[in-house]
Amino acid sequence: ATKFNSERGGKIDSIISSNLDNLPPLGKASIFRNVDDEYNAVAVVGLGKEEVGVNTLEMLDECRENIRIAAGIGARMLYEVGITQIIVESFGQSEAAAEGAALAIWKYDDHRDKEDRDPPAHLELLYEEDKEGWERGCV
């Protein structure tokens, strides 16, 4: 997010700074339109508390789960406003981000008429730092 923001001249920070009371908690998102010419919309999603760690009682890596939730919520919100080319940040865990985003936009349309189907969404990893993990998560 820091790299993306700096490449946009700090626009994301300035938008968020003017909306500090509206920062999304885990599982909630805000969409900002016309951030620059390259991106029609940017979803800013709450990741929850930092360094949540592993829940030993549930046998669950809560950090990865929060990333799945955030990537899924952001991808779904963008898809619901008609964006089908969705670029997802890895959040440092590209496999978990891919899992969340892919599951959130998946639709079973086989029994619908072709003309009634929604256009399929295409997911990409922003800054391809862990392409192998991303591909594993998409599968």
C-alpha cells in the first residue's frame, strides 16, 4: 500500500487523512474513484489489528485469515460496481490474498443463459513479488 500510494503521489494518504473517522475496520471497505488515470477505482479495506498471530484454540493463522477477508471484500466490492479487471495487493501473503479474492468473485453460472451471465472477473497480483504463491492461492 505504501508503494502504491507513493506511485500515486500520496493521493491515497490524502484521501484517507480527510476521512479518518471513516477508516474501515476488518471486513469493511471504502471505494475511492478516479485516484489516477490508470485505476478507475481503488478499494481500501480494513485488515484488523496488527500482529494477530495464530489462534491455537482454533488452529488458525488469524493474520492470513484477515488477509483473505480483506482481499475478498475488496475484490467483491470492485466487482459489484462493474470492475472486471481487479488487481489485488498481496498484503505480504499473496497465497492468502489470492484465495480470498478468487473465492469472493467466483460465481456458478453454468445453468444460466449465456446472455444472462455476468462478465467474468480477471484477477491480477499487484507487484508480482510472489507469483508462485499467488497462482497456488488462485487454484
